[in-house]
Amino acid sequence: MNGLKQVNGPISESDKSRSRVDDPGSAELRSRQTGSLLEAIRRIRARAGDALAGDEFTFFLQRWNLPAEEGFTFLCFHDGCVTLAVPAQDQTSRHPRSAWITPARERIAAELARKHGLFVSEPPDAPPAFVPSGAWDTNHHLRLSNRKETIIIAYPEFLKIRLYATGTNLDLHLAPDLLKDLSALYKEG
């Protein structure tokens, strides 16, 4: 029978229970996701394997109702990186985009880099083709990198974190309190 096992008879209660556990909305899976948001994404990615491309995995994750952590929420997954919406910020005292990198944020980024064994940089931004000349602010994001690749990119509006080494499925070591530490970048002051 082409290597397929034939199942006769009605579906047992244990089979029904197992299928409910695989449902993204199941209580068991939601309870296992109460830990780190990044670890929950990794666990789900491990279950899906290479069967889903980045955009497919993004749509798949959106069904899981992933919990927010420290104000960060899931937006998308692409090329081994997760993009997160950042914690709400006070918009009344909002600096222009070019002034988002304040001396306080630079100090926080330097402390984060030391704690997590990374290097911090403020690379210039390349303007997109559709922005009029003179309307683009440069240096509005912070990068935290190891010796091989960029691990974290913090923008005023979103945060990108690399979960897997470039071109591989190898987990990058990320501290469980990483999002808590990164939330300091988005606090006013």
C-alpha cells in the first residue's frame, strides 16, 4: 500500500486528543508558549522544519496567537530573522526620526552589547529609491553584531533579531532576558 499504514475503525479518543494538541489554539500549546517569545518561535519553527518558506512561516505563526513579551509582538519571519513590533512609545515627545539615537540610547546599546557579547554600531541608512532627495534621515538605527553577522537591528518602529546563523538552521545563542534588555531602548528618557 505504498508504505502507508491503513487505519481501520473509528478515531480513538487519544487520536482526537493528539489532533487537538496540534491545533495552534490548543490550551497545551498556549501554556508552553508563556515563556520567551523568541523561544516559542524557535519551537514552532523546529516543528515546521523546512516545509515552510519564510512568508509561509509568517502566516503560520500568525495563527498561533503568540504572546507579547516586554511589549514586543511578532510581525514576520524571514531569512532566519524575526521582526517584532516594538513597545508603545510616547508619541507626544517623539523626536524626529533622525534624533531617535540619543546619548541615553547609545549608553543602553553599549551596555546591551557588553552583556550579550556583541558590538554596537550606528551605520548610515541607504535611502530607498522612492524617497525624495533631502527627505531621508540617516543614522536612525542601532546594530548589535557578533564577529560574523548582525544579530539585532533596533529601529524606532520595529526590531529585527536573527535567530539562526546566516544560511543555516543553527540556533544562535540568545539570552532568555534579551527582549527585557532590549525594551530599555524603547523607554522614554
